[in-house]
Amino acid sequence: MPYEHFAPDDHTDHSHAETISDLLKAADALDRYRLPKLTWWPDPARVRTESFTGLRTTAFELVIRSEAAWLAGASGADAVLAGLAHLRLIT
């Protein structure tokens, strides 16, 4: 639901867990990079982080790198960590 469609109760609920709900919303949206249709990609208007649009390339690269690690035999978590390390997002 776009933020501008929130009812007053929605704004109240969201304010109690704003950071985690926005993070989960972004994570859910980033899962859509695995899907081939452009219409399934995240709508930056629904994520209130200015850098979100610029991070699309990073998110896509993370999916590609983590999938490659998983196909090479890494566990799910290790595949993501390998992708992050490759992108130098962790050491």
C-alpha cells in the first residue's frame, strides 16, 4: 500500500516499527528481482529511502552473485554473504 493511502491508524502502527517495516518492505520488493517481468520490479515510490533507486544495480548484482555461490554449493546464508563480500559490502 502506498504511504499516501495510509489511514490514520496505519500511520500510527507504522510509526511504532517504521525502520523494520520499511526494511521488510524493501526486502520483499528486492525478491522480485528474481522474477523476469519488469512490472514485478519494486516501485521506488513505495520505499521511503532516497538511495533506493540507485541501489537497484547493487541489488541485482547481489542476486546474481549469491545465486552463483548457491549454485556452486554454498548454503543460502553463505551464498548471500559471498555476494555481499564480492560487492565489498562486508569484509
